[in-house]
Amino acid sequence: MHQKFAHPHHHHHHHFRNKWRLNSSYNNNNNKVASTLSSSVIIMEEEMKKQEGEYSKELGIAVSVVQMACSLCQTVQESLVSNKSNSDQVQSKDDNSPVTVADWSVQATVSWVLSECFGSSYVSIVAEEDVESLSRSDNISLLEAVVETVNACLAEAPKFGLSCPVKSLGTSEVLEAISRCNSTGGPKGRHWVLDPVDGTLGFVRGDQYAVALAMIEDGEVVLGVLGCPNYPMKKEWLSYHHRYYWMMSKLSPSSSESWDQGCVMYAKRGSGEAWMQPLVNTNMEYVWPNSARPIRVSPIDDPTLATFCEPVEKANSSHSFTAGLAHSVGLRKQPLRVYSMVKYAAIARGDAEIFMKFAKAGYKEKIWDHAAGVIIIQEAGGVVTDAGGRPLDFSKGIFLEGLDRGIIACSGAILHEKIIGAVYASWDSSNL
Ligand SMILES: Nc1ncnc2c1ncn2[C@@H]1O[C@H](COP(=O)(O)OS(=O)(=O)O)[C@@H](OP(=O)(O)O)[C@H]1O
Ligand SMILES: [Mg+2]
Ligand SMILES: [Mg+2]
Ligand SMILES: [Mg+2]
């Protein structure tokens, strides 16, 4: 396949080059022996190019395919929300959580694109969904809807600088693409980690959800991309809840600005930068390359001014335990309860300062629910650990093995230490 990705953010190069030069003078671990000054300059230039370019192809493809996936999800969510008879498009999994046409379709689309770009025998993908219920004979119409949705989405690939299939994918190709994402990750090599729709409950309720794609190399998250179709570029627009407010009220916002546009965030490990671009509107003829702006965590470190986020559902995180922690560190604001990894996005962008999740004892957190969000917060200047203050371990397969009680993500070290201290002080008296 010809990869036609155009680098969307040329202005990065300048920053990165300067930073690299700075770092290299402190820590020159170039172990090649340079006999003359000029040859060492050449080696440095080569080394620099390698550094700049590292993962840039992977990141470009990941951002493009997440944009495509977001556009797919918007179409499906609109039809789910406006057409109540579509209830056969939402299924219940063994744990009673929902799964939809969008979850399977995004997984197939991302799998197909990554396989085309990197070779299906090389690419390892760890993702949430499988084909078990989708391939049952009583689910034919659901499977047909998935195949149609995937083909409609892939047909738009050229608008995003990616190639589309020469002819539409058949049912077996779509099933194959979904089930190819059955890698279990691990400590060695490169693994893509995908949550095709995170916050599926929010998605079916017409609310917040995210598409999350990350890449792990030798057990560390090196790339993260988070698509948030109902999380507008500006926080103020969130007060209108989301686009359906406008759809229903038939009001039109004052300016021609893209008030309804969601966003896609991304970061590369070690860059010290995280970026956000508007969600693309595929009605336009040319959508790529897209513009991006840097994002940064909030500067607030005073607990009385800080906002914390947590899952909407009590079943996913103890609201009473986090309320106790909030009280003991002096948080005063109401918690922001949001579906999905949009919580990570809110911290990375500075819309909130703290994210806490304490699942029930025995629940094992999965890597796809966290990988993309963690790296984006870290590169935007934040801190993410378990409740014991240790980094999350993405090297042990599909679960965050060894996670100590819960997850704490903060905009900075001061708030983070306070929360960790409060967990330490109150854990024994909690019933978790
Ligand atoms: N019992 C339990 N405890 C904790 N976490 C669980 C549990 N069950 C599921 N999950 C995972 O939580 C993901 C959704 O998390 P959220 O933070 O979006 O929760 S909430 O919907 O806002 O309540 C959700 O992700 P998606 O399935 O992608 O939506 C699950 O992976
Ligand atoms: Mg999830
Ligand atoms: Mg999911
Ligand atoms: Mg799910």
C-alpha cells in the first residue's frame, strides 16, 4: 500500500529540534566513535533525524484512523439516538455491558488500516471486542450493518491521506479484521492497543465517549491518540452538553466557528508535548492535513480550586470513597462525572485537575481503557500512578497487573501527593 500521509503539524519540528539539541549536550549517549569534528557533526545530524522521525509515521496513521473512526461513531450515534427502533443495534455482553455496531466497526476499520500500513503478519493489536456473538446466525442483520458501516468508513480513507480497499470488504474479511486484534500484548515488541468505543454506555445514551488507540513498545506506552467526538475544542461549548442540544433546539450558534466539533488529542512519549486537533468534517472535500494546537495541564495546585473527575457509574468506581478523599484534601467543587477516557482528556487539556477511579475489589483494569489517556496526560505535564504512587504497568498483557487499588491522575505533583497521602491515611477505614 502507498502511504500518503502528510505530516499534519510542521511547526512541531522546530520545537523538537531545539529540545533535542539541548538534551544532547547534557546527555550525549551516542556511542559511535567520531574521529573528526565534521564526522561527529554528521553523526549528530543523522541521530537527530532518527529522533525526530521516530514513530512519526505510526503517529500520523494513528491520528488519521482515529479521525475516521470518530466520524463513523458520529454517524452511528446519530442514528441510535434519533431512531429508537434501532435497539437491535445495541447488544449486551456477558458482563451486561453494552456493545454496538460502532464498537465492532471501529475495531474492523482500525485493524484493516493498520494491517494495510504495516503488514497483517507484523502488526499486533490488543483490542476489546471479539466476533463471538457477531458471527452467531441470529445476528446476521447486525453483521450486515457492521460490514456496511466499515465499508462506508474505509471509502473516506483517501480524504485522511490513507488508502482505501480496491473493492469493498466482504463479511469474512470484516470478521477477520476484527478477530485479528486478539494479541495479548506483553513485555517485548510493538503492540497496538485499541478501545474502539470507550464509554459505550455514554455512547448509547447520546453522551460522551472516546476512541482510544495507543502503541506499546517493550512494555512502555510510546504513542497515544484519543478521539473525543462530543468533547468540543473549547470547554465553554461543553455547557451546551453536546451537539444534540443544538439539533433539538434548532438554535444556531452565533459564529461560524465549529462549535459542535469534537477533538482528537495525541502525544508521543518523551516529547514533553501533547496536541489537539478539531474533529474533521467529512462533508468537506479536503480534510487533510489538519491543524493542531498544543495542550497543557492546568496550573492549579490549590485543592480548594481544583475539580476532580470520576466515572458516571457507581458500579465502575466507588463514589463514596472518592468523596471521602476529596473532603480530606479540601476539594470543594462538585465532581465532574463523565463517561469514558474523556476524563483523561479533560486533565490533559486543563479543564479539570484530578481523575480518580477505584473499581470494586477483584475487577482488573484493562490496558485499552488507560494507555492512550495516560501518555497524553504525562506529556501534557501531568502525573498518573496507581493509588500506591507507582506507574501503571502496561507490560503484563491485557490487564494492568499489580495495580494498587485505584488510578490517580493529576495535573501536577502537589495535588498528586496530597491525594496519595489521603488514600494512605483513609484506606484501612474504607470498606473497599
Ligand atoms: N465493574 C467495572 N469496574 C470498573 N470498570 C469497568 C467495570 N466494568 C467495565 N469497566 C470498564 O470501564 C469502562 C468505562 O469506564 P468509565 O470511566 O467510562 O465508566 S462510566 O461509564 O463513566 O461509569 C468500560 O469501557 P468500555 O467497555 O470501553 O465502555 C469498561 O472497560
Ligand atoms: Mg473502555
Ligand atoms: Mg470499549
Ligand atoms: Mg465495552
